[in-house]
Amino acid sequence: MIEIIDREAVGTLTNEMTVEFAAVSDNEAFARMAVAAFITPLNPTLEELSDVKTAVSEAVTNAVIHGYENRNDLVDKVWMKCMLRGDVLEVEIRDQGVGIEDVRAAMEPLYTTRPELERSGMGFAFMEAFMDHLEVDSRKDCGTNVRMCKKIGTNPWIDSEE
Amino acid sequence: MEDFKVIDNYLMIRLPDEIDHHSSVDISSKADRYILSGKVGNVVFDFERTTFMDSSGIGIILGRYKKVSCFGGKVYAVNADSRIRRILMMSGLKNIVEIIK
Ligand SMILES: Nc1ncnc2c1ncn2[C@@H]1O[C@H](COP(=O)(O)OP(=O)(O)OP(=O)(O)O)[C@@H](O)[C@H]1O
Ligand SMILES: [Mg+2]
């Protein structure tokens, strides 16, 4: 099942990187630092940096807690792919965990299946609010792919592709 | 690292630089030890050192609120920057935590 919010990113690929890491909670900080470093050449504002870090943290945390059921087992992997098309960042965070049966319901604010772990159901709402585009593709027992885009560097001295 | 201090019956929690799932587990369980000891009735979250917080922070605050509010206790947030205040607002926590300054 696929749920798409907002518009698509288009343009020529100008940079790309992929990391694979174990689905353990220590790597939540690693993932957001990696994406922050990746977009540094675009001179992001502190606000943009914070938006992207929060969105990535939400998606990676979901993979660890929900996808891999909070096992913190080194055999479980998360993949993060970052792409730049000019000044548009695209991030994909993928797991091969339990998947989501009803993506539309899962994306509703305050919807959570793990209240006992003190989850509040705000993760997707933050990803949606802090990024320009959010797309969730998931299949039960196969895994989840979260794709997010955001235009970076609203500073006037940065050339825009458009 | 976070640290804890008790003043009167207020538990003051100085939150770490980054609040995420990884750091939240410890903060919540330590805070609960103080709350369950019965020595504290209210909780003050101090965000002075905090530069990053995701939805895990919402869970910490809501979880402690549920524990103290049934005994009439309150939950406060102090020194939260505009970013953290925005996240608290978006999550509907403004009716639950008193945001000071
Ligand atoms: N990668 C994933 N694999 C399996 N299920 C997921 C995944 N990501 C999200 N979900 C499901 O979608 C629900 C909503 O996710 P969301 O991030 O919005 O809230 P949460 O993680 O429950 O709470 P919070 O993010 O506020 O801590 C989750 O409770 C879970 O059931
Ligand atoms: Mg989440």
C-alpha cells in the first residue's frame, strides 16, 4: 500500500549516497548526522537542518521500534539513501521488518500501535510537516520504505535549479 | 547526559543535548524512580541544553504527565527554544505542560 503526500522531486541527480546500518537505537543519531553532513554543501539554514534531522530521526526510529519490533538486533538492517537533485534533497529510509497493514491509518496523527513504549503517534505527522514531500510504501511482512524530499538552501546566494 | 534534582516536591530534569528514542528510555525510567518514591509530585523539564528533540520527547513528557497528574501534579517545560516549543504545540501538549519563558 502506498500513500503519497505533496509533490514529486524531479531533475538531474547531482549527488548520491547510501548507508546500511544495524537497526539499533544508537544509529538514530548516526543517521541524522550523516544526512546533515550530506547536505552541508547546500548551506542549509539551521531551521532546514533541524527539519531534515527530525524527519530522518522519525523514520529511522520507526524502522527500529516498529519495523524490527524494538529488538535492537545487529542482524536487522536499515538502509538510508540520500540523493541531491540541485538543491532538492531526497531521502529514502527502508527496512525489511514487519511492514504496515494500513498505511493511511498509520499516518494519522496520534495513531500508534505501541503506546506501552510511550510512542505518541506523531512521527509521520512530523515527517510531513518538516519535509515538502512524503511517500510511504509498505507491505505486511516485507518491510517499509519512506521517501521524503525537501528543497534546501533558501539563502539568496545559492543558485536555484528552477 | 541528563541530570535530576529534587527541590521541594518538584523533580527538575535537565535534559540532554539530543532527545531521541535512544536517550529517552533512560530519562523516563530514571524519572519514574523519583516519581514512584513518592517524594515528587510535579515535574519540570529543563530544555536549556537541548538542541534536538523528536517525537520521543513527547512520549517522555506525556508519560510523566500521566503518572503525576492522577495525584494532582503538574508538568512544566522551561528554557525550550522556538523549535522545541513548536514540536510541543504540534503535539497538542500545550494543554498538558505549562511552558515557561
Ligand atoms: N517502519 C515501520 N514498520 C512497521 N510499522 C511502522 C513503521 N513505521 C511506522 N509504523 C506504524 O505506524 C504507526 C505510526 O507511526 P508514527 O511514527 O506516526 O507514530 P509512533 O512511532 O507510533 O509514535 P511516535 O513517532 O510519536 O513516537 C506506528 O505506531 C506503527 O504501527
Ligand atoms: Mg514514530
